[in-house]
Amino acid sequence: MRAALAFALGVVLLTSGLRADPLPQDLHGRFSQSKAIAGLTRPLLSRGSFALSAGKGLVWRTEAPLRSSVVLTARGVFVLDQGAPRRLGAGSEALALMRELLSGDAAALARAFTVSRPEGPPAAGGPWRLVLEPRPGPLAGIFSRIDARGGAFAESAELLERSGDRTNIRFSGVQPGAGTLDKAEEALLAD
């Protein structure tokens, strides 16, 4: 499921409401996440940071309660828990879409999702809401809907899973620039 979550967050951050103006080449910021799992009384909470490099990939670094990094590139999804990277399973359809989005092909999103803007198209830098419903295929087996909101950049995302689980993410301090990456993360993005 880490691969699917990283993929969904990459989509949210890369599209940022399907902005009229292009995204900066690199973005970084912080996140807090709450995941409600069907059958559990309290949600799982985590927080950390991310770095998105257009054309290269996304580093999603969880700092608490457990430290780990997930790196999403066009070649695959990798986890860095205890040293060497380990590849996670990710479908070819998801990787192809991420490759297209990383290269700037925003039309790729409409091929994988039904895209709606309940509040209309955003003004430059203004508030936006984007609802993504997966078209038939592997993504539809995982997610029923992704609801993202933001302004200049993504501010929040709600991921509704077919299992009944729900993930809410708040982004903060999002700004242009690569942020700080460790050597293993840099190596995965550079390949």
C-alpha cells in the first residue's frame, strides 16, 4: 500500500489543481497524515517532509512515529528503511502515468482518472479543489476517490480507498526548491 499512497501523493503534488501556470521544477515541504483504517477505533498518525523534483520523482520521508523514506521515480517505488533501497511492487499503469506526469504531460491524468473541479477552474494562485475518480483499471481497485485542495500549491488531500480506509494529508510550508535529500534519496532520483 505504500506504493499506492506514494503514487497518489505524487499525482496530487504534480497536478496542484491543474494550474494554468507551470509548477516550479522542484517543491519541498512538510506533511501531517491521519489514516483511518476500517475496524480500528483511532486513526494512525504520522508526519514528515517531502521533496518533489519534476522530471525525477518524489521523496516522501516519514519522521514520526517511525522513520522511513519512500522514493517514487519513473522506474519504480523504493523504500529506504534500514540502509539499501528496496523496490516495492507497483503496477506498470501507475508507473507509466507517473512517468508522463513527471515529464509534464498533464493530459495523462485524464487518461487514468475522471477529473472534476466542483468549484470551477482556479484563478492563478487562487484556491482550487480537484476530485479524481479512477477510470477502470488497477487504480480503481485501490482508490474510489482522491479529493485534493490547495492554493498556490497543494494544501490537503483525502484518499478514499475501496477497502473503506481513509487517508487525510495536510501539506505545510510548501515552497519551490529541492529541499534537503540524503545520499540514498539523491542516488535514486539521479538514476
